[in-house]
Amino acid sequence: MKKIPRYNSCDLLDQNNVLKDCVIFDLHRIIQMRNNVVSIAHQHAFYQILLITNGTGIHHIDNRTYSVTKGDIFFLAPGQVHRWDFNETTQGFIINFTADFFSSFLLNKDFIQLLPFFEYNSEHTKLNILKQYSTIVNIFDKITFEFQIKESIDLNLIRIYILELLLLIKKQVNEEYNFSYTQLQPTNLIKQFEHLVEKNFYELRFPKEYAKLLYVTPNYLNAICQKIKGQSAGEIIRSRILLESKRLLVNTNLSAGEIAYKLSFKDNSYFSRFFKKYVGVSPDEYRKS
């Protein structure tokens, strides 16, 4: 039975790293290795930042396909499915890190997962940083240099560099998309809701179940979802279920019945009706398309 590979170790591309919770790779070197790990659809149990400094290619993330060029930076959260097909001359950096890498360093334990570009289905998954290219590349260079000093590697300095990178990108997103301070509280509620959906969508299907976990009323949750996301809470839950359905149809050989069971539908016919209602085609037709 074909399943989507899930990699739990940050250093899966190179076992010789000093750290296991945070690593940095030379993208060109990884491409030259012709490692099948990155060319087939897979998931990570960790965060990944990928910067393109030269070259072209295609990056597939969930159900979206992105062309790549110099200055493109990608952000992947744990659980997202992706693969790439980059030109052999493509250059850049990859940083992998776990949530635990920052757990003892940050007062706000949810800081990383609440960043807008680490949201699932985020419109900020891919950004272009040409306006601050030299500054961003310099940070990657400093992280690379620190990893090369294996005997006296400074973990906190690496954390500071990565946080500097994330804050610079966050500032760019805020400026480009006109986020304001008055949006922060409702936006944080939405992010907490989406985080709960990500953890529980297999079992919890109704907005009232999530509203209870968030200590708000279902009506308030729906109102905030409509205001911030333009969707009801139920639509956000449904979108996540449909995304997982599409992932499994495209990247595994599980039958529609097996997918229905995995996603806790009562039977295959109900799953098929649900899928066709919102996607427009049956699961089997979607798989063949």
C-alpha cells in the first residue's frame, strides 16, 4: 500500500550534522546528490525554509504548483505535502528546524506556528524577498558559518539568526498585506482555530466542538471566521478535510473506501457524495485528472 512518506528527522538529507533539531543545507549540493527523498511527494514533522538564490524549476506544495526564481522563499509547516523539480544549476539554502528547537527559548510557545507564512494553505507560502535580498542572504550565510564551527557551535546565536529572518519576513508580509494591530486579536483566534482543526479534523467536524475548545460561542467563532477569512468555521473545517482527501488521492494508492475510513466517514458512498458536492467530480475522477 503506497502511503505519503513522512520524515521525522531534520537531518534526513545528511546524517553528519551536529544538531538534530535544526540543520541548514546547501540546496545545490542536495540537487547534485539526486536524492529521491525530495523528488517524490512527502511530508515533514518539522518546519522548513527554502530560499532560491539562483536557478529555476517547479515546487509542488499540496495542491498548488509554484514556479521558482531568484529571491523566492518558501515556508512549509509540519504535515504539508511537497516535492520539487529544480534545474540542476539551482542554488540556495534549506533550513529545517523542529518546534522543540525554540521551545525553551521563546516565552510565547506558539510564536512560530502563528506566523502567517506557516499557516496551512497560506497565501504567503511563497514570497519574493528581492527587495531585501542581500540582508536575507547574509542571515543564511551567518547561520551556515555558525554550523561550520562544530566544536563551539552557539545554539542561541543560531536561534537569534533564524528569528531575525522570520521577523524580517513577517514585517514584509505585514507591509505588503496591510495587516494592522487592531486585527491581531481576532487573527490569533483564527490561527488557534486552524491549529486545532489541523490536529483534530479526523475526529472533530463541527464548529461547536472547536468553539468549546476555544472558550467562545459558535456564533462568535463563525463571525470572526467570516470577517478574517471570508469563510464560515464549517467551511474552514471542510476545506481541511477536502485538502487531506486530495492529498491521499494524488499521492497514495488508497482506494476511495480506504480514504473514507481513514477520514472517519461512515461509509464510502457518503464520502464520495461529500467529495463530489464540493469538488465537482468523484474521488476516482479526481485521481485520474
